[in-house]
Amino acid sequence: MRRSKLAQLHAHTVAVELEINGRALSLNGTAHYEKSPALGAVLRIEVRDPAGDFEIVLHEDQWKGRVTKSKQAGVDFRVQLGATDLSTQPS
């Protein structure tokens, strides 16, 4: 059985790259892969921010984005999100 591409990010530092209203953003956080009865397999990326901490949740069965190894110091992987990956629904 092939390992999930999101599972490989567990306990690593991840840069989440996205574009909102034409503005490129990169948010760094720590990834936690888990399987829950309510949500299924998800990757929670905890982001610490001076304005308030938050998390980005990727649902494995819905997310089709790209994961690459990072060359940035202190970051293990890069995750690229598109507009269709974004939702403000709490998990």
C-alpha cells in the first residue's frame, strides 16, 4: 500500500503557499497528520502568528494539490494551495 503524500508531512515544518486577491502568501507551520471518524484523514498545519494562531486543514480525500521538498532553511516541505482549496469552514 502506498503512503499518503500528506502523511509524509507529519511532524515536519511546512510552508503553505497560496494566492489571495492576487497577493502571494507563504505561511510556515508544523504539520500533524491524523485520521478522525468525523473528518477522515486530514493534515492540520498549525501556524503561529502575532495576530493570532490558527490552523490550515487539508482533507486528504478532497485536496489534490502539490507537495515538494523545500530548499528554504527551517522548512522541510512546501504545499501549494489554489483558490479551490480554500474554505473558511471550521473543522
